[in-house]
Amino acid sequence: MKKNIEDTQQNHPQSKEKKALNINAFVLLFFVIVISAILTYIMPAGEYDRVEQDGRTVVVPDSFHFTDQSPVGFFDIFTSIHTGMANGAGIIFFILIIGGAFGILKTTGALDALILTLTSKLSNRELLLIPVLMLFFGVGGALMGMAEETIVYIAIITPLAIALGLDAIVGFAVVSVGANIGFMSAVLNPFNIGVAQSIAELPTFSGIGLRLVLFVALYLAGVIFVYRYARKVKTNPKLRFNGNVQTSSSANVDTTVKLTTRHKWILAIFLLNFVVLIFGVIKFGWYITEIASLFLLFGIIIGVIGKLSPNKMADSFIDGAKDLIGGALIIGFAQAILVVIQDGKIIDSVLFYASTLLSQLSPIFNAIGMFFLQLFLNFFVPSGSGQAALTMPIMAPLADLVGVTRQTAVLAFQLGDGISNAIFPTSGTLLAGLAVAGVPYTKWVKWVLPLVFIQIVIAILFLIIAQVIQYGPF
């Protein structure tokens, strides 16, 4: 689950360069709030007319008109944060409840048992470990937004990769690249696609077909890239980089745990949760309230099967929610920016000038431009849900104005947000994971950059396909 964990980086000394880039996302967002307030005194105010269409609010394209200035005062900067938190409460509590349910699942030890069992069974077939484990972590990223949780598994799998004649880069990449592939394809990831579609007024988890194909494409590219490198280091030991593996992070994992029948039942129930989720979304049009309730229900069922006491379930729920509190609060800060530019009546002015500029371009180029903008913004807001809350209120209506479907705009967001996680040093998860694996940041960037370029090409191709087929429902 992609969260705001800058404090993790403090426990792993890095170079001065990386420390200088470690700016808290809340600080950056507060500066954006202040700048937005200043812009309400400078930028002309204006408004579009809006109408309800098929259950969603859309902008009337040729209705923009300038209005009287409505500048935001000094004290309003601070009141906007509370208002933003209140406005984003539905999404904030959606994230916290799902995080709590995942906390219960984590406490049962079923996921740890599964990954350790897979690792043990494949220990003599080291190259087969790559596609199998990358699939496991890819599915974890696609279904539950696995991100920070991978740090513990990096501590287990990196030493194993070295022991099997591979190296630290392979061990780290199997876990990190695998999870990130799932995160950016976002098949049923509630923390990025769920939030973005909610803000864009799209049916929750709609458009799953193209995202499944995207997952396969990214998975194959990632596996082939890592596998080719692994074969090289296996045949030529001089190419290996064993790094300086930090094993202390694995202290919270019992490496002797076995995959029991109880664990199998828990994992089966966990997968059943997603089957019921898809059915509910398609059949009954479930939204974030019903989806959060479903995760809570299945979390309790998993806790009962895992023989957790009511108190232990409650504690695990709180721990899971606590892990996500940073990312959840970022949503409130992002909503505060929206409050300021709405109260200052400049959000429609931004849309007007942007759409005027982009209207000269093909919708396909507009979709690709949205992708690169999202990729750039992830440097400053390294939280998937926070970035969705910050950008989608503008990107969704902008998509309407420039001929891009809202679903394509969401696709541009998830790809731009996801791809950059592998290289941007503002990602706490990336730096903490590299520290655990003992791989220097600069060495990792040099190694992974070709894969990032491959993923960018895949992203552009899928955005072109999305626009050509009018990826929807709208």
C-alpha cells in the first residue's frame, strides 16, 4: 500500500544528495496551498456552467465566462485544510478501513507463510523463482496496492538470491519491480484506481479488461528484463553485485512458518473477497461505502478463521489503518488545494487556459501529455491516493474539454504515478528497500532505467489504444 513513510528513510543512512531530496509531502502540499491562495489575487476568476449528465457532473464546453475576483484570505488558508479533510472524509475513511482489514490479514501470517513456502519449494530452481515470485508480488500490487510491505520480503529474498548464485539486484528487483508492476496496472487497487475513479465519477473498478491486459504486458516485460540479467550473473559471477544486505528488517518475520490448511483457507477467503467485490460492483453498482464495508466484513471473517481474538483483531485493524494514516491525510491536504482554488474561482480559469492550449492538439497527444504530467508530479507527491486527490478534480473535467475519456485520464494517472516509483528518490519505499538490500541508489537507477523506458513505451501504447477505442464507459 503506497503510503507516506518518509520517516523510514531516516533509519537508513543515504547519501547527502538523497537526504536533500527528502522533503515531506505535507510541507510541499502546504506550500501549494499558499501559492494557490496567492494566485486567487493574480489570476482572473471565471466559471463554466455545469450540468448533470448520466449521473455525473460535466462542464459545458463553450460556457466559460469571467467573474469578479474572489481572493482567499490569510486565515482561509488554514480553514481550507479542515474543510479539505471534511470534503475528503469519504475517501480518507475508505482507505483507513481497507488498511485495517489488510492489517488483520497480515497478522494471520498467511501471506508470510505463502511467500516463504514458494521460496522454499523453488530454492533449487533459482531462475524459476523470478517469474513465480514476480507474479506473486505483482498480484499483491494489483489487488491490495502492496508497496511498503515488500520491504520485509526484500530482507528475506535478497540473501536467498545471493545464496543461489544470483545477486542483490535480482533479489531486490524480484520484489520491488514485481509489486510496482501490479501497482501501476492497478487491476483492483483501491488506493490509486479506486480513489481516482471515485473522484472522476467513474464506476468503481470499471475498465478492468484493459487493465488486465496492461498487467500482462508489464509483467512479461519486467520478467524478461530481470530474467536476462539473472542469467548473465549466473553464468558470469564477475557481474554479481552482492551489496551489503541488512537483515535486521526481517526480524518481524518468522522464517520457520509453514503454510498450513488454516492459511490456505484464509488466502482463499481473501481471494473470494475480490470475487464478491467484482460481482457487487458490476451487478449492484457498489461504491466506496459498500467496498469498504465488504473489506471490513471479510477482514473479520479472516480474523475468525485465523483464530485471532476480538482484541487482537481490533489491534491489528488499528495497526493496519495506522500504517496508512499518512497517505490518508495527504488526501485532505490535496482537497484543501481544491477548496482554495474553488473558493477563489480560479479552477475554471485553469481549465479554460489549459483546454485552449491543448485544443490545438490531437486527443491522443493530450492523453500522453497527461501521463507525463502525472509522472512529473509523483516526484513531489509520492502517494498514489494523494496524487489522485490532487490531480483528478482538474484532470477529469479537462479530459471532457479536450476530447479524452475520463477513463483514459485515470489510466494516464495510474501509469505516470506507478512508473516513477522505481526511480524517484522522494519515494520512501524505494530508498528503504534499497537500504535493506544493500544496493546504492545510483547503481539501482542505472540498472533499472532501461526497464523504465520500456514501461514508458508500453504506457504510451496503451494510452493510444485507450483513446482509439474510447476507453470508458466515458
